[in-house]
Amino acid sequence: MAIKKKKTVKKKVITSERALKTIDAAITDLTEMVSLTAQAVIEKSTEKKRLLTSAKRLAKKRATLARKIKTAAGKFKKEATAANKKIVALLKKEHASLKKELLKLTARKSQSAKELAALKLSSKRASAYKKAISASDKVLNKPKKKRRVAKKKVAGSKTSSR
């Protein structure tokens, strides 16, 4: 039986230039990500506000339609005419379509809220990482302090002024 030889794979050794380039690219990407997430949070917040106002408007409209249906149904009970029946049917149909629209809006609103929460979290993480990297860069890029060289006193080298 023949013994199989294992192939030895050389691991690549990274150069200092390549390492610095990679680090700089990562810092640039992180900086860009911070600004992009901040912009996305702003856009999603405005969308959420818009959805909230639309939901409030539709809820108010739905409540007024419910009151109209109630009064129209009361009129229909008192006087069962074709006109009153038509009004009640029309109001109920409008109420049903409004209810469907409100359900769709509620679903979009909850989805938007989830997305906004996730964006805020990622924005918070990205900005925290950026702050930490900036702080460590400041520490690493401090200029070296120049040490004062102390003048050595040489014994017996007193000068006399005679």
C-alpha cells in the first residue's frame, strides 16, 4: 500500500502596504456606512410620521362613517324606503373599503417601525465603532515626544578667569 503525501499549502503572508490599505478601506467603508444609516434613519422617520398621520386621518374618517351608518340605519328602520336602503348600503360599502385600506396601512406602518428600529440599532453600532476607531487613531497617531537631552557635567572642567 502506498502512503499518500499531504500537500502543504503555503499560507500567504500579507505585506504591510496591503494591511494598511485594507484598514484604510475598512475605515472609509465604516464612515460611509455611518452617514448612509443616518440618512436612512431620517428618511424612515419621516415615512413613519407620514404613515401615522394617514392612519389617524383614516381612523377619524372611519369613526365618522360609523356614526353616519348608525343614523342612516335608524332612518331605514323608521322608514324602509329604497333610497334609505341604498344610502345604508353605500355607506357600508365605503366603510368596508376604508377598513381594508386601514388594514393595509397598519401592516405598512408596523413593517416600517421594525425597519426603523433595525436601522437605528445599526446606526448606533456603526457610529460607536467609528468613535472607537477615531479615538484609537488619535492615540496611535500622536507624534513622538522629543526628549530633552540632559547636558552632562564634566568633572574638573572648571574654567578659571585669570
